[in-house]
Amino acid sequence: MDNHIDRFLGLKDESFFLFGPRGTGKTTWLNDNLVDASFVNLLEADTYLKYSANPMHLKDLVEGSRSQTFIIDEIQKVPALLDVVHDLIEKHRDRRFVLTGSSARKLKRTVGVNLLGGRALEVHMHPFMAAELGERFSLDDALLHGMLPVILKYKDKAAALASYLNLYIREEVQMEGLVRSLDSFARFLEAASFSHGAMLSATEISRECGVRRTTVDGFVEILEGLLIASRLPPFLRHAKRKVVAHDKFYFFDAGVYRCLRPKGVMDRPEEIAGATLEGLVFQHLAAWRDYSGLQGGLYFWRTHQNHEVDFVVYTENDFTAIEVKHTKNPTKTDFAGLKLFAKDYPAALRILLYRGKEQYFEDGVLVLPVERFLLVLRPGQTLSSLFS
């Protein structure tokens, strides 16, 4: 896979945090876009030891360099550097600091939620979007192996995914001492994979894994802090009927989900395939939202009678309901959630994504091949302008 694929993430003129799970291409993107920057890589053992022993070495580097931009890679490894960066931003307003991290949890736990007192923006790097890959995008490959740049460069992507997860868990969870029992956490990951694209029940998972519910809650927080998973809130605005108020749960990449999800003779392939497709759409919508600079704006909708719309995009300029179906031939029941949603919110654009090839309208719903939707989706453009 070409390492120089243009990414949709825009470069900032001021100092910023660049968060994203490992393997999303943060370092490659920075090297491509900031070729003259001074680079401090805290994943290198000697560099880590140097700055953890004396964070003030960074002050010496900045004040002795002609560089205008300084990149500190994996800043969460040495949180004490944030105090030094804070001071340097105040004293050298002509300098730009780019702080990357794959664990926002450790930083926020150490220095507080308002990182650097709001003096640096927060931006997020996601796995590839289909439109970034263009003709190189394969929906079938994405559903099997995901969209992580670090994985797509390998021939044996399944083995690469397994190694990626093992390394991630060992380095980010075990070495940072985030859990007491790595075995319990590994069992939790398997159990949580059954909740991908659904509401996660901490009580059921605690029973299955043989741990306390508070332990499960802590494990979920770890996943979110490591940016491995996130929650999707329900759409409650102007609700006209009883709707579910609990969040849905997603892993950040379809390939990661497929790798974690146990498979056996009692598992229905279409169930796993459906959750994978929905998760792939979710990660694209999350990337589109973040790269567009939107705050929030992405939800799901579900009534107490289990009528559901997988995604609701609600912003100043967009109101779109999206249902995802892993089928080539949608039936009337596949439109039920969107039909009910239209009764409550007639102004919303309604889209049903499916695995077929034809684009058409049915009962006011735009029926769209999911592959086309993913390839057309681009940050900075509203869904209504792209698809209405």
C-alpha cells in the first residue's frame, strides 16, 4: 500500500494535539506534511529515557533550533512534557507544537481534561476513508481486514491484524499497567465484540467474564481512552415517542472487530457480516464528522418497540437518517425504521445503504449502494449536498 496517499485531515497553522489509534498513519502524515519539523519520537527507547529523566531537554531543543515546528510523537509516554510545552507556547508564539498520541486517557488523567489550557487544538486521525483510496478501495477487503494503513501494506492482512492487536494490548495496556489481569481484559475484548453496533450490557459481560461490573466499566473506559472503541449516543431531540436512551458501542475499525469477534459453528455469518458493514459505515461517518470540524452531530435512533435507524446526522446544515442493510435485495421490513422516523421527522433526508448495484428511490427513501456512499463521502460537504 502506498504510504503517500493524500489524507483528508487538514494541517493546522497553530499548535495542536493529533490523537488516533496506532497504525492510523499519524507519523506518516506528519512526515509528509511537515518535512522541516524537529521530531521527538518517544517510542524510541533512548529518546524516551532522555525526556522522561529530564523533560527540560525539550526547552533546550526548541531554544537551540531554527525550526518553527516541533513534533512530539506519542506524548502520553511522558506527560510531564506538557508543562514544558505549555511554557514554550507562551514564550515562543511563533513556534508550532504538534503533539501526537494514541492514548488520550493517560494525558487527561494526568493533567486534566483541558489539555494545555486550551492553547492547542485537538484533531483526530482515523483509518483510511474509501475516498482517500479511490480506485484502490475494495469493499470486500475492507469488510475482511478493515482500513488501517498499517495493515493494508501487508499481504497476509489477517496475521498482521492479529499481531497488531497483540502488540497494542501488550504495549498500551500491559506495559502501562492499566489492568491487573491481562487474561480478564482479553476475555472482556471477546465478549465486547458481540456488542459491536449494539448497546453494550456491562452486567451481561461481567457475568460472562467472571468479573465485577465496575471492572467492566473500567475496561470500557480503557478502550475509549486508547481510542479503540467509542460510543454512539441516541438521537433524542424533539422525541415524539419513547426512544432508547442508552449508547451504542463500536470498535474503531471493521478489521479490528472481525479479528476480535470469535467465530463458531453456531454463529450466523450474516450476523457478523451485518455488524461489520454497519461498523464500516460508522467509522467513515466518524471520520467525515471529525475531518469536517463538526462537534457531535452523529447519533442513532431506536424506539422501545425496537424500530431503529442506524445513524442520524444532525448538524446546522444536515439532517439525514441512514439505515445499513447487508443485503442485495431490500424488503419492505428493511424500510420500517426509516418510515417511522419520517413520521416524526419529515424534514430528514432518508438513505438506505445496501450491497446491491442500483441507485433508486422507494417511498421517499434514497436506496444507495454502500460502496458508492463510502466512495463519495468527503469531509467538508454535507450529506444533503452529496446525496439529495
